[in-house]
Amino acid sequence: MAKSQKAYFGLPYIVSLILTIIPFTHWVLSGVTRILRGHVIAGVLNLIPAVNFVFWILDLITMVTQKDITYWA
């Protein structure tokens, strides 16, 4: 069986992709995910709205291409 990557708390890929597309859920979930994965500074920066837009674009790209959020996560 192929290796399965889970972006948000072990949720399936399609659910994580939908949650990434919605700005408010992305704002909360990606900040918490980054903090839980050990990148506290990136998690706190993700909670700043202007910086969150950059993380949102990067996360959308990596969710489609790599099926997981990978930049500072």
C-alpha cells in the first residue's frame, strides 16, 4: 500500500484540501499544525493575517502537488 500523507490531524487528503481552500479554517488549522510539528515561530507568524496570505498560497500549492503542507510545517 502506498504511503499516505495527512495534512491536518490525520484527515484524508480531500478533506484537508477543502479545509485549505477555505481561508478561515486554513488560518486556524495550519497555525496549529505548524506549532504541533515543532515550528512555533512559523505557527505564530501564520496567525498574522498579512503573513497568512503567503502561507495560504504556499499551502495551496503544496497540497495539490505533494498532498501535505510542507513549508515550515
